Amino acid sequence: MSQHIIVWFRQDLRLNDNPALESALNSNAAVIPVYINDTSCGRPAGAMGLWWRDASLAKLDAALRARGSRLIYRDGKAADILPALAQETGASAVLWNRQYEADIIARDTDIKATLKNNGLDAESFNGSLLFEPWEVTSKSTGGPFKVFTPFWRACRALGLKRGLWTAPAKITPPPSWPPSDPLPQAAPLPHMDRLDDWQPGEDGARAALNLFLTQNISGYAERRNLPSEPATSRLSPHLRWGEISPARIVAETENAKIIGKDGDKFLSELGWREFSYQLLFHNPSLPETCLQEKFEAFPWRDNADDLEAWKRGETGYPIVDAGMRELRRTGFMHNRVRMVAASFLIKHLLIDWRVGEKWFWECLVDADPANNSASWQWVAGCGADAAPYFRIFNPILQGPKFDADGIYTKTYVPELTALSGKTLYAPWTAKTDMLDSGQIALGDTYPTPIVNHEAARARALERFKSL
């Protein structure tokens, strides 16, 4: 390879540990970094995912400019833009890191063939996973794993550690830059009023990892279930947009000598991400189709009022409402509460898991093509390694179990601040004088439950058993 090389950035918005960029720079060629907003292929990011992406693109451009380079941004079809850009700039090669959705794989395969037919080099790399989805296979079947634990055991046996690469201080620019469309401006939704906690971009990712490993990982295996504590890494949106590599997370966790169940549990969360991508690669319709086919016959309810109450955090169950309001205001939801809120939609309201998956896709800054659908299928009981259908999270008990002091719940449901203990999570059981002293009017200042827990549980079990 010589002269000019186009590096096509996608879900890898970082300079370090970026195999496509590393390969380009090793050739001693001038590099033309490009990002293409191609909405014709792949699942378009939701509103909050786009907010994060746009903020991250600005940080990537700034990091490139600090090295004498810049990011070229184009709107349109990558299949049209890349060959034209290569011809326009006289590039000899186009390099990128792989994605794993079926339609994107097909498009990229066509692009690679077109570029090679035009006399260019075209090469793709693994820049987002520890293992390619086809690399970890079951010894008994020779095919992909269908259960997480043996999959992750096989990954650990293969070895997780990878080499790390540091971007140079200077990146050779081309003699002249091709024109660029303006970078999009990050625009959160109006009700998102708690976004200052996030730092999109590669520097933010490294800072989040360092904070977690130096201050918050102690007791992670248990504390990660407590939404009021800073006991999770909050790396998921950084991973979703490729601002940090899983290889760096593994290496820095091991370098910090995080051993025992805390380190094992933390790394296993990377394992679930790997497992989810294997599922998506081998089951391209994962976001739309139940992995267990029998669930396609399930008689879901179509109730717009119940769905809207769930979306707005007005179900009358405080731990569910706290999670949905956290999502609405921050673009995030604590992992334990995600399970409770998802279970409530699916099993208490009997609303199709795909409806919830789409809402999370729209609202989460970390909505990931593989994790989001795999995790919803897990809760619904229709996916791989799924929770059994009869596991129905009790929102009345989950609150005091994981938010005993009510700190998290009252942060997002402040109208119940006067309540405590079990009555906080079942305010309809509180005495009238307690409600009056807290100026709580059920059905007015806070909703009454939209469904009775015991009746909803019995209804769900009956319907699920029918399968």
C-alpha cells in the first residue's frame, strides 16, 4: 500500500487499539479518516444513540486535528461514497473495522468487491470484539454455543488478553483534503436534563474505566445490583460506539490486579456482550424474532394506555417508575432495574418484548444492536440461555431488596419522599395519615397501580404455560 489510504470509521470512534487505523499508519501512507452517515443499511440509531454518536464524532475530529489530521463526514450510501472518494483522492486502499449485522455484512462484502475491481486494496479487521462470532464453537456440536456459561468458559480457555496499540502523536495528512459535510450537532431530547454526567469520546471512556478500576470495583459482584451506588462501570455506551476496545478493558483490569469474584464478574459482562454478538451473527433476525420459535404464538396484549404508562414511569410501582424515569431523563437505566422494568412490561402487562426493545433502542445511549435484543429475549424467556418463563420479578419486593433506603427510587420518584421501607414500594398499603403527611394523593400526585401484581402474575403464568 502506498500514498493515500482511506480509513472508514464506523462503530470504532477511537484512535487507540484501532486495527484499521493501525494498519494504515504502518504503511507510512497519508491517511484520510472518513465517517459516512449511511441510513440505508443497518438499524438506524435511536435518538439518544445519535446524540452520543454526534458528540463522539466531534471528539474524534478534535483528536485527529490535534495530530494534524481531520475527520471527513459524508451523508449518503457508503457503497456510492467510498469508490467515488477513493477516485477523488487517488487513494490506493480503504480499510475498516467489521460490524456484524447481516445487511451490513452483505453491503460491506459488495463494497469490498467493488473497490478491488477498481484496483484498490480493501481490508476489514476485528476492532470491536475479543473473538469473531465464528471463532468460539462448541466441541460437542462444532457450531455456536446456545448457553452463555460454557461459551464464556471456552472464551476464557482461549485467552482474553490482546495486544494494545497506541496512536501516534502525528498522522500524515493528504496533500489536500476532500470536501466534508458539516459534522452533525449533538441534540438531546428536551426532557433529557441529566446528560452532564456523560463524557462521550475516547478520553471519556478511558476516564470512566480508570474511575471504576481505582474507586468503584470493590464489591462489584454484589454491589452492581444496587442502583443507588456507583458500583457499575458505565462503559456500555463507550463500548457501543467503540470509544474503547474490550481488549483494553481486559488488559487494564488485569494490570490493576482485580482478581477474585469482582474481576471475574466484571469481565463476564464483556462475555455477555461477546455472546450477544455471536447470537446476532448466527441469528440475524434477533431483534424481531424469538430464538425459541414456540414463543411466536404467544397471545400478547395490545394496550396503548398501559404501554404509555410504562414509558412515562407512571405504572404505580415505584421501582419500575424510577427506572423508566431514569431512562427518560438520563438516557440510561441501571442494569438491575432494567430487568425489573422489562419483566414488568412483558409479564405484568403482557406486552410484546419487541415493543419494549424498540423503546429502549430509542432512549438508551448504550442501545447496542446485539445486547439490547439478546437481553430483552433473555427476560422474556424466549432467547438463548433465557430466564425461565415463570421467573416474574416482583416489583414490590425488588425495591426494598436492592434499594433498601429508597435513595435511587426517591431520586426519580420524589413525590414519594415521605414514605420509607416497604410502603415506599407499595404506597397503596400506607396508612391514610402517612399519605396525608407526605401530601401524597394516590391517583393524583402518584398513580395507583395500573395492574394488580398477584392477578397479573397469575395471568402471565397461565398464558406462558399454554405454550
